[in-house]
Amino acid sequence: MANKVTFPSLIRTLPSDNKMGAAFAEIFYEYRWKTAVMLIQRGTCEDGALNIQEYLATINVTIAEYIPSAETLTSNMIDVHLARIRDRGRVVIMCLTAENSRQFIQAAKEEGMTHSDYVYFQYSTLPREELIHPWMDGDTDIDAYFAVKLVTIADMLGPDVQDFLHEVAKANTKNPWYIPNTQPTTYAVILHDATYIYLRLADEAIQAQQDPSDGAYIMEASKNREFKGATGPVIFDEIADRQPLYSLWHFAPGLSTFNVYARLQMTKTVGDENVYEEMITPYWGDGRSGPPPDVPACGLNGFNCPVDNTARDIALAVCMVVLVVFSLLAGAGVQVHRSRKYEDAIQLMMWKVKYEDIDFAKGRAGSMTNGSNDDDDSVMMQGDQTKAQQVAVFELHGHPGG
């Protein structure tokens, strides 16, 4: 409907989904993110998702994974979506119905995917009650919503709007079509602003002596104008579409519902000063002081960091020491056993000396003709020596033997 060729006289007092892209571009610029995953329900969410993609591309943000979702989610579908998110990113832009969102966040909690490394941005044009208080009575995992942030149109929910709706409800009781126990919705406030602004422009046309039913004139008169409405400042751009103010919501310990923590003034260019106005410090979970990185320092699968093998190395060293000590003790035991066995064998063994191993001393050859006494003496000595050697052999064997 932003195509003014097709809709030449359309003035939109409710900001359209195709303005959501600028809001996310400012969020990613502020938080220094360059990668995102999108989980988008088919149908009414797709126009806004396309606009978000286009705006993020202008600041070089990569959509690592675009996950289209069915209108009704099953457990198996949710498991597949979570697996794709785990592998592709930590910052998730999602648009789901309140019930689908609730089931998805609960499943993410069970998978350990709602700790402070993850952040889920759920966007919606209006801050519906089921968004700012998404859990049901009896839910025990509401801390999973610490990982969730909401992006909605600002000034659509608050004391002023609630007071206005209360007055509408009172006035409605006087109508013949009144249905008891019914309450007006936020659309009643939007209808009020549309009617009020048209009447202002029609009055200006009459004052300028123009035809108040001339759509082209009313269209031109509304461009780049600002009006005070029940939903806050109503600022039209150059094609008569309302420039939105966005609210960012968070959930934190001690809160009973989502609260606004920042506003985005989208009448300015992304990156300009004061586009992002933070009123309180948002809670990012686990005491984190700022937003998580879009890609963890160790990578999505932890492969970018060296594995800490300290415990393994210590265990291995202890095992080696124990093995060495055991080996030494075992070796010493074997040596002692072998020594004792050797000593026992010595005591039991019968020693034998082979005859050919005995080296008998040989005397000098003497004269066989002169019968020299010296030779006789040598023979006698040799004989004595032989006897001595024989005695020694006898003593070694311990028994006489030849």
C-alpha cells in the first residue's frame, strides 16, 4: 500500500509494516551486529520481513538464514528451526503468533538456547497484551524471556491510551449495539486519530475555499505534516505515510511483564544522533552488561578457539608417572626374583668340569741320554704339580674321580 500510483490518495495514520526495516537497521547499527537469522511466519509477517531485509542490506547486514514458518507450529518443526538457528546465528528476528512464539521460546529454553549468547527480537505493529505478557498462568520457564526483546509501534499502549479506551467503553454503553462485557481495542484509538486528522484537513480545505471531498487536495495537504493525536505525535512523510516511533521492550528479573527500555525516532536517518534513545539499561541475561555478539568469539560451533587440554594433559602425565613407577617396581621385583632363583640354582647345581677343559702344565724336554738330575727334578716337580692340580680338581668336584 506504499505504492501511491496504485493508491494515489491513501493517507496512513497507522505506521505500516514496511517501516519496520528502518527500525531494525537502527537497532543493528546501535548494537554493532552484522549477521542475523530470520524466523518469519508465512502470510501477514512477510511484507515486514521483506522490508527488514532491504534495510539491513543497506548497512551490510547479512541474513545468514531465512526460515519461513507455518501458521501452526509442531514440535518437530520447532526442533528443525532451532537446529538451523544454532548453526547459523545468535541474533534472531522473528514474527510469530503469540501462541507459536510461546511454544518456540519454551522449546528454545529446553535446548539451552535462551542463555545470554542468544537474543530474539519479536516484532509487531501493535503492542498486544499477549506479547507483553506472553506466558500463561502456571508457566515455570518465564526466565526464558530474558533472551527476548520486543519491537512495537510506540505510544500505542500506556496511561493516555488506556484512559482514552476507558472513555470509549463508557460512551459505548449508550449505543443500541452495545454488547456487555466487551472492551474496545487499540484500533479505536487509531480510528480516532484518522478521523481527527481528516477533519482538521477538511477544515483547512474549507478555509482555503477548496473542496473537502477532493482526495488529491487532502493528500497533498497531509504530506510532511505533524499532528497531535491520541497515539502521540502523528508525523507524515513525503508520501503521506505516518513516520513511526518505535518502542523496544525487555523482560528482567523483578518484572511482571515486558517494559519499554528504549525508543527509536524514525523521522531521522539511521545512524543519526538521538535516533536511538535508551531510557533504562536493558537486561541481556546472566549479568551481561551489553548486547551479545552476533557471532560468539569462538564461532557458532566453537571451532575458532583452541581446545583446553589442560585437564587431559594433567591426567596423561599422572598416568605416565604411575606407569613408569609401576614399571620400575615390576622390573625391580623381577630382578630380585631372578637373583634369588639364581642363588638357589647355584646351591642346588652339581658343578662338573669337562676333562678337555683341564689345562695340565707341561715340563721342559730333557736329555734322554745323560739322565740329568735336573730333568729328573723337573719331572718330579711336574709330577708334584700334576698331583696338586689333581687334588684341586678333586676338591672342586667334592668327590674323587678321574
